[in-house]
Amino acid sequence: MILATTPRPTTYAINTSTNTSEHRRHILQILTQCTSISQLKQVHAYTLRTTTLDNTDTLFLYSRILHFASLHDLNYSFQLFSNLENTNSFIWNTLIRACAHSSSRKDEAFLLFYKMATNVEPDKHTFPFVLKACAYLFALSEGKQAHGFALKLGFDSDVYINNSLIHFYSSCGSLKDARRVFDKMPERSLVSWNVMIDALVQSGEFESALRMFSEMQKIFEPDGYTMQSVLDACAGFGALSLGMWVHAHVLRKYESFLDFDLLVNNCLLNMYCKCGSLNMAVQVFERMSKRDLNSWNAMILGFAMHGEVEAVFRCFNQMVNERVMPDSITFVGILSACNHRGFVGEGNNYFDKMVSEYKIKPVLEHYGCLVDLLARSGHIDEAVDVVSNMPMKPDAAIWRSLLDGCCKKNADIGLSEEVARKVIESEGSDTSGVYVLLSRVYATANRWDEAGLIRKLMTDKGIKKDPGCSSIEINGVFHEFFAGDTSHLHTREIYKFLDVIEERLKLAGYVPDLSQASMVDELDNGKRRSLKLHSERLAIAYGLLKLKPGTPIRIFKNLRICSDCHNVTKLISKVFDVEIIVRDRVRFHHFRNGSCTCKDYW
């Protein structure tokens, strides 16, 4: 008991200001020794018996008691607060902060702030707590009210409030407002730059984040938090060269960065995997002195993206042997790996193991992987059964997987049309994907009239197919190509080399799959030309022209690679003796010596 060694309360003379002051200091000293809420209650009771709330010193004493209570028992904190006749901004801030940090009472933070504004004027410490709660709750309207109040009180130049505003607006999906706050800041700290860069990364503005990082380096030395965001931006943008520079910078500058070691290493794993450098990811993973579940998941997802199914299984077994329990994300990676290679039996087995052995309830992502695996492997009826028996409503992605499987495996036209209707019902009739897939179903069945009608329907409705876009990094510079692109500085040289590639492919036995071409071309020559000008082929041609022999060609594409480009890239890897790595919207494809890591069911 804390009070066991303290003098009896009656030994204090509280009728003189000197002794009263000493008495309060003694209570504060006792308070610093508290380690539990029960001990705090003893101090609180002792304080109630021996003091009165008649001056600033005593109010400060009660504010410290409330602060300790807020760290351990929020209900008791509210009880303390309700018994206080006089309050100040520190007391209100303490309770608001406790609510903002609480897992279940964040919504009360703004309500307290609203009440506080009618009793005590908020200070500069109030707003970061309120904005943190609003960010967590995506409470855009309430956060904007807090922003307006801060401006009214003249806090528009406060760097801490502005940092909180950037985080709040970006968390609520209002990136323009976050950027507006950042641009208007008269003074910025390293945290300001970190928060804004992270906001851009979380919004998918990877290129903008990397540009801002370049600007920040002129003013501040990046820290571990900066590096995490930059690595995530490199992963999203496919900027391997910059990611490797960040890795070298971290090793050089932060030899003992204990607080960031695990987090940064996990970001490095993610970056190398998503930038197509799986070997480097493995090196980082094997050298990590400490790993958590996120480390194992990053490696499993990385192997899965690259089609290394056997490595996924080995990694999972090693993870379990080291007594790290898998979670929902782990099995998304395993099922994705099975999907990549068409391992139907293994996919079914791991899905059952997830449910029965690890008691993990399947979510849409798991069902989506399983349906895609079954449909793309030709098990259309089994995939339909899975969709029919799902405990939740299938989303548009699952219906698209079914339709894509119907397209690839020459499924019944009636089933394809029914699935297409489901896609339209799920995501609306203004998206191009379902129409493109359905047109390919007709094209695969040589029903060109129906394929043409689908394209005409798209034109009549003003629906445009998402343009294919591929990028390639040459000496740290990214070059983007769209299908049929003629805007590149070296277009003439690229198109000449495409003719060379086509001639060598013909000699190797290449026959184009015209079902993958644009249906608006009526003649086979037109279809062949449209295939030849797919964005990834332009990027590959440029890579062959500009990269040193033996350098892998890494292509990043916004859409799925079509089966014809898949076959062409395999042939190019053999004919030109080059390793080609294509990351499309779904996964990586490694092409070497005329083969690919994924099963040939494209």
C-alpha cells in the first residue's frame, strides 16, 4: 500500500498556506509512485479529506490525479471529472486525449470538445487530440468544425495542429484539403513532410510522394518514418532503383535503428517483392534478426505474386514450426499462389485447413481466390457452386473472375451471359470490363457478330475501354506507353524494332490469338496490328533497345496481360535470350527461355 509509510492525515496542518503547499507537494510525490488504479483511489480519497478546491495549486493536483486515472480507467476518469466544480483546459484536454486513445470511446472526444468550447477556451494542445479521433472515425464534418475553430482562435500557423490536420484530411480521403493545409503552412517540420508523404502514399499517389521526398531532402534529413513511406511508394510505383537507394541509405545511416528495424525491414520485403526483385527480398528476410507475422506474410505474399508456389508452402511450414500463428492474410497469400499456378487440389486443401484447423472465418478475398482458381482452371461448375454457397453476397470481382474463366475456357454462352448480367448488377453498367470480357467470350466462340454488337453497345453508351498502360524503368527514369502510343521521343526507333521482333517471332512459329484483339477491326490484318501495339510490347521493345544485354526487363502494366501477349513474351524471352518480368494488375509473370512461372492457362 502506497499510503502505509506516509504520515497520518491528521499530522498535516492545513490551516496555513505554507503547510498546505507542502502538503500538496507531498501528495504529488505520492501520486508519482502509483502503479495501479486501486492505489490512485487511495490517493484520491486522501486528497478529498485533506484539501479543498480553493486555489490553483489544488486544481493542478486534481488535474494530475485525473491524468493518471485517464491512463488506466476511463470510467473512473469521467467520475472524477463530473465532481470537479472548476476546470481548466488541461483537464479537458486530458479527458479528450483519453477518449481519442481509447479503442471504444473515440466518438466522445468531439462531444467533449463541443462542451469544452462552451466552458473553457480550447488551447493549441486540444486540437491534435480531437483531430486524431475524427481521423479514426472518418468524421469529416466534425473535423472540419474543429479546423474552423482552430482558425478562429488564431492557430492557423501552429505546426502541430497543421500536422494533425494533414493526417485527418488524408485519413478521411480528402487529399486536396490535406495538400492545401501543407502548402499554406508558414513553417514545416520533418513530421509535416512525413505526414504529407504518407498521405500521398496512402492515397495511391506514389509518383507525387516520391517527388515530395526529393523536395524534402533539400531541407531535412529523412528518418525511419520517411523511409517507410518512401519504400511503400517505391513498391506501389515499381521504382526499384530508388528503393535500392533507400535500402543502402538505411544501412549507412541507421546502423542501430532499433525502433525502425522490424518496420523498415518489412517495408523492404514488400518493396523488393512488388518491384520484381524476389531474390533481394529473400536476402533481406534471411538476414532479419527478428521477424513478426507481418514479415512472414510479406514473404508469403511475395512468393505468391511471383508464382513460387513451392516456396510459399515451405515458408508457411517454417512459419508454423516457429510457432507463428497464421492469420487471414497468410491464407490469402497461399490461395493466391495456388491460383497463380492452377493448383486446384492444394487450393481446396488449404482453404479447408484454414477453416477447420486454424478456425479462420473466410472472407470475400478468400472466396475470390478460390473462385478465380477454379474458374481459370476450367472448373466452371465447381466455381459456380462455391459462389452459390457463399455465406455473403458475392461482389463484382468474384463475378468478373467467373466471367473471365468462361472467356478463357470456352464456357457455355448462356452461362457467360448470365454471369455478365450479375457483374452489371453488382457494379453498374458504366464499367468497361464486363463488356470487354463478354465480347471476348463471343470472339473465342467465333461469334464475331455478337462481339461487334457488344462493342457497338459500348460506343452507344459512351463506355470506353480502360487503356492499357505499361511502364519500364531505364537508368532510374520511368517511361510510360499506352496501346498504340506514338508520343514517346523514340517512337520511330521503337516501331522499327517491333517489325524486327515480329519477323523473328514468325520464324519461331508465332501465330496470333485474334480473340485478344480489338473487335472494332474487321480485317485480320487490323487485329494483328492492334495486338502488335499493346502497351507491354512497346515497353519490351524499348527495353531491348536501351538496356544492357543480360539486364532483366521489368514491365509494370495497369491491366491483366492478355493470353496473346503472354505467349509473345515467352517467345521473346527465348528468341532474344532475355529475362522478362511483367507485373500486371494481378500478379508477376517471370519469362525465361521460352517459359513462364505461371501455368499456361492464360
